[in-house]
Amino acid sequence: MSAGLHNLLMQFGGPQEWIIIVIVVVVLFFGVKKIPELARTFGKAGAEYEKAKMEAKRELQQLKSSGNVGREKLEEIAESLGINYTNKNDDELRAAIEVELNKTKK
């Protein structure tokens, strides 16, 4: 069964064909007039995410310079970066925040 599905998918070609298929499906589903609105919405969401990450980084730098960071503030920063903090102690949470912030620099 799996080999048959794989062979069927391989007949449709490479990634360029899949991009075209996805574009056609999006146009059919949303219509031509909605696509610019969707693009703006995705752009705004991306900008808000980047803004939240920059704010979290700035807050973390301020808290580092002041010394002790409370658990609530760490959880708030982790939540803004999309980090699961439920099973992490403070040190693990700080490390996860650092990793996420350094990942965005590259």
C-alpha cells in the first residue's frame, strides 16, 4: 500500500509542480481577491511575532543586568517565544530561552 502511494506521488513530479498545485488550490479555495488580504494578515502576524521576540529579548537583557529573574517573568518570556515551560526548572528555562533567542539571530 505504501509503495503504491509513493509511486503515485512520484508521478506528479518534483517540488515545482507541488508549489503550482498548492497555489491553484489556494486560488480556488479563497479566490483571487482574498489572496492579498491573506498575505497582509500573514505579514502582520509575522511582524507581531518578531516584535514579541525582540521585546522578550530586551526584557531578558534588562533582567540579566538587574540580577535575579523571577519564575513568573521567565514563564512570561517563554510563553511569548512559544516555549513549553511546564516541566522545566528555572535554569533549564533560561537555557531554552537563550537557545530560542540565539536561533533567531542566524
